[in-house]
Amino acid sequence: SAGMVGMNYYMFVERERWEGFCPVTENGKIREEWFAHRHMFRILHEVDWKNLSRESRLGLLWYQEHYWHFLYEGGGIIQPDDYTLVASKDYGHLAQEPLWLYTKALVDADVDFDVVDIRTELSRYPLLIYAAPPFLGREEQDKLAEYVEGGGTLVFLSPPPHMDVELRECRSLMEELGIERGREVNLKATLNLGGRSFRVYVAESYEDLDAEPFLRTEEGNVCACRRKVDEGWIYLVGFSALEREVLTGLLDALGAPAFVRSDDPFVHTSLHRNGERAVVVAINRGTEARTVRIKIFPDLGLTSGHQVEEMFTRRKLEISADQVLELHIPGKDVAVVEVRKEGVERVDLDKEELIQGYFKL
């Protein structure tokens, strides 16, 4: 669903103290979990992910030094045998908090996004989100400035970095983009997004900045502003957008690229396609069965000859002219929908046979 083309499974075969958690025992015997894994591997083979492009053009920036800082700050209270606690909510007050919170918010809002290492090529993403601590190496600050100047859109959901990794003052990015921090207000206000009103927490207001007001609360606070820099745009957002409707409303106002979205916060979707077919993966993260409406945004050029089919049940589905389909997904389950042109061979996935284990690795 995340666009992977390979898998590294740690502890696939049991050893030491991992009894009961691995698909294969130390003696080479299989457990019940094996059949679920065989099912998963069959899907990876048959759907042919390598020849399908996962549609995502929005990136959430990730920086290695933020993570090291997070581990350093939390290291003194992490037991040597329990490193998994590093990512638990109990440590949310540490350096990674904005990233964790907005990662969860983006998933809950069913937004098509990638976590993007700031050291990699950024140009394939027309919009990048910075939700992280206010420090960044000078080289990385210069790289973000170049991204904006070259035509990218950079959105700050947390204050822009004004320090380097040693926490010394470094305003290279802010000076290059011509931006400043807003005025601290820390208040609740009413914000209109897409014709709906929301109560939001506003941390900063931007009335006095050399920037164009972008969003204003009903009380008059400029809670988001933007500035044109060469070929690109910079946005400063001074309010919390962690709620699903607020975040999707903000992204719609920003013109963020969208590809597929469900109307249910428990269902997460992704779109994969090539010239002949499109595949929608819909994951029900809830324990109850859900009937959802899923909107596909890119124009698929639908004709009467297109076939829409749920790939496990082989059930034919209807899709409207505006590319909305309705789908029933059992609790804690996955549905895979294929939209293919006339004459394109169907991909044969039979969940019952898969679970019985006829497929051999």
C-alpha cells in the first residue's frame, strides 16, 4: 500500500525469546501465521506492484538528526531490553512530536503522502510539509530554499528552523525565503475552511509579516500566510491542523495533490496505476465491518468498456461518472479493487484459495 517493491522481514524464523510471534519455528515448522504471510506474498507477486506506480506527490519531511536527537533525549529512560518504547506515545513530548502527530493525522485523514528524507531528491514532490523541531543543518536549510526557488511549495505546520543541529542560531533558510516567526497569540478561534467552520487552536498570527494573508479567523487573526519566492511558494501555518476535517480542508485550500480518499476515518486507501489499469488498496483499520465511499481523483478516462472488480471476491462494482465507488470491507481486513480497460486480462486473486495455501514460494 505504501509503494514498496521489496520486503525485509526481521525474525521470520524463530530464535531466542520470540516464541509464538514468528511464522516459522526454529525446527522449520509453520504456524498459523504462515498462511497469512503466504496470502500477503501472493498479493505482492500477483498484483505486480513493480509495474504500477503508486500515486503520491505530497511529502512529509524527515531528517535523521531530528531522530538522533529524539533518541538522545529519550535514551536515559529506555530500558535496554525495550527499545520499542522509543516510538510510543509516552515519549511524544520529545523532539519527534510534530512528525509523529502529523504522520498520524495524515493517515487518519487518508491523505496520499510519502515520508521524505530531506537528504534525497525533493523535486518530484510539488508540495512538502515541514512538521519538525526548529533546527536543521545549514546544508539542509539551503537545500529547502533551493527547492522553493525552483518551483516547489513548502508548508510549515510547525515553526521554521532557526538553529543548526548544534542548536546554535542559523537563519539561513528564513533569510533566503524572507520569512519571520509570527506573533505568539495562543488562543482558540473560529476558522472557515471549504464553507465549514472549525474551532482551532492558533499559536501564531502573521499580521505584521511581509507576506500575503492566506487564512484569517473570524476573529480577525491571520492564522496562515504565504510568500512567493522566485518560482515557488512558502506557507506559514500558525494553527493546529491535527483534526481530520481541518487537515483535509487546509490541504484542499493549498491545492495539495490528491489521488484517492475514503469518507471513513478508519479506512486508508492508496492508488497504484499504469496505462492499462488502476488498483485501489483499501485497508479497514477498525474492528467493525464498514461500507465506505471511495473517490478516485485523477481522470481514468472511464468508458462503458471499463471493468471494476474487487480482486478477492471477484464482485463487480459500479463506479459513478465522477469516479466514486462504494465498497464493503470486513473489520481488520483489506479490499483490493481493480479498474481496467476493456480487453485487459484480470488479475486472479482468490482469498479462500490463498488462505488454504496452494501458492508456493
